[in-house]
Amino acid sequence: MPDPILVLAHIDETSQVNIGAREALGFAQSLSENTGRPVECGLIGADNSSATAEVTELGATKVYSIENPLLSRFSGDNMVSAAAHIVSASGARLVLIGRHPSTLEFIPRLSRRIDGTCVMNVTGIETVNDQHTEIEAAVYGGAARALYQVDSASTVVVGLRPAAAEAPPPHSEHSSDIVKLDLELLEDRVQVVAEATASEGPRLENAEIVVSGGRGLQNAENFGLVRELAGLINGMPGASRAIVDEYWAPPTEQIGLTGTTVAPALYVAAGISGASQHMAGCSNARLIVAINSDPDAPIFKYADVGIVDDCLAVLPELIELLR
């Protein structure tokens, strides 16, 4: 039987499978169809019962589960130990991990622990055979693509770029083998001494519609046009780094390489030039509408629909039409 494709997921206090893990399962399903390799999933958390049922419906044929109260929050030391234990038990040489704030720390540490290789920001896997695995990844903020060839004898840990695949539809008739693993864990060396209160409501990275504003808005008051338009089309507001630095919008709404990465069905960019730093956070949108008075603005290279006009003239008209 061929080696499995293993998807790893941390299950936090909500006991739900996060969007990154669901996308990773979709990515794994596509690979499975091309290679015949089974899709397996490793769950790491305090209570994985509901998540086990969820990943089974999403196509995992075998689920490895490590449960421990110490795993309810992300802990670098214990997460790496648990993940390495699951990789060893599964025998997988291709490990997929979806987008999550912890991946920049977790993936390199895991690959070192299992004496493997890691590749980040992966958008596709071109070839999987007995000799090598060819992996395509976004580099330079998404402005270019790199192709890596990894020896198939080595275990490779892949960090997927957001929206590298769509989450598969659930099927209640799916079944899986469930393997519960035991592992002795230690108190984490890093202690949480304070925690910011999570904002209520939908999260920007999960939004299906995003309306973003940039310097073309000219001042903080005009950012209200972005918020109003977003509200009228059931979207969420976003901002470029430039206007966050000017305090026109909060850091939680910043989109880009140093902010949030989004992959909505619709992305409206008003008064944003389209610097690579910003586009790294939104180029995976399925439809990009750009509004900018400069016909040579870089964003028009990415846009599916372009409006060459002052966003302060266009936004009020759109709002009036939608009211």
C-alpha cells in the first residue's frame, strides 16, 4: 500500500477543525486522486471527538488522535512532540499543514525533529513518485513561484499557502479508522501571562467579500466609505499597511505580507496602488476589483475588473446604488 498523505491539525478550545486544516484536506484529496495515496489526519488537542467526526466526513480514511489538556492552547514544545509522534505512527513521508498563525514556528521545528525537510507557502505539488517530490511555492510575497525537488526518501513537511485548495464537501457516509495515541507531555517552558480578548463576529481571513482602502482615501474619515460599502454587500473592511501606519484603520484590518492574508470570492481595492507587500495578502482572491486614478498602478496587473477613477468619486456612487 502506498505511503499516506498526512494532514496535521491543532484542535483548540473550540474543538472545531480550522479553515487551514479543511483546506489542507482538500489539497490532500486532489493529490490522492492523482497518486492513489490514502488521506490520513492527525489531530492534536484537548478534546478531538467532534473534530474526528468532522475530518472523517471531509475524507480522512484514518485519524490519529492525541488528547491532553496541555494541548488546548498552542504550545510549541508539546505540539512538536505530539506531531512527531503521529508522523512516526503513520509512516507518512508527505505531511500537510494548513494556514495557522503558529505555522512559522511549528513547521521548521517539526521538520528538524523528524530529520525531514520543510517547504513553506506551498501552492501546488507537481510530482509525487518513488524518486522525488516536486513542490511549487510562492516566494517574494507571491510575486514569483519557486519549484523545489525533494528526495522522496525524505519526509517533507509542507506549509500550505492560504487558499491553496478549497475545503472538500462533507459526506456523512464516509468512515475512518481511529487510532488514539498516548504521549507523556511536559509543562510548556513558555507561559501565557496575558491574553488579548478575541474580537467577536466573523474573522477577516474567512470573509467571502472584502473591501479594502489605501492612501487614495486621503484621510481617516473617508475610510468610513470602505466600511459602509463593505456593510452593504455583507463584506468586511480591510486596509493597506500605509493607512494602518497613519492610524486610519486598526492593525486587525491590515491586509498584506505583514498583516492578514485573505482569499475571498470578491476583493475590492479602493485607492490601493498594489505594492507586492499588499498583494501577497490578497492575490488569491477569486475576483479582484481595483479602483485607482493612476492607470499605471501595479494593482491593475492583478485586477479582473479595473476602474480608472478617483475612489472618492466611485465609492459614494456605489454606496448610493446599493442602498
